[in-house]
Amino acid sequence: MKMFPNKNWILSGVKTVLNKEDGTGSIERCSASGRMHMAHSPATISNTQDLVLSQEDKPKTHSSQQQIYR
């Protein structure tokens, strides 16, 4: 930080980068880091619609959103 005073770096940010480089040998993101995302394909949309609509003629037998998600 003393070598580059015009960069306005924060000490905690520099420590984070150095720790990451020491641990992995690189400062790049890992391939599986971050939150998982769901794919919205026509097949999954169709399956979900079938699950939801199959309950319309069966009163008091519903699935929760979490059950349909699974």
C-alpha cells in the first residue's frame, strides 16, 4: 500500500487477495464458487405445470411449492 498510495487500496482487500493467492496459487475465482442456479428449460417448465395442474380436480390434496420444486 505504501508503494502505490494513489491506488486507494483498503488493507482488508489487500489481505483478502494475498490470502487467496497463498491458499490456491491464483487470484481467479474457483469454477464452482457462487450460488447454484436452476435451468429453465421447456421440459422442466412442462413438468412443473403438470404437477401444479394435476391438483385442480383433487380438493384438499395439494403439494407445497417446496414439494413441487423437488
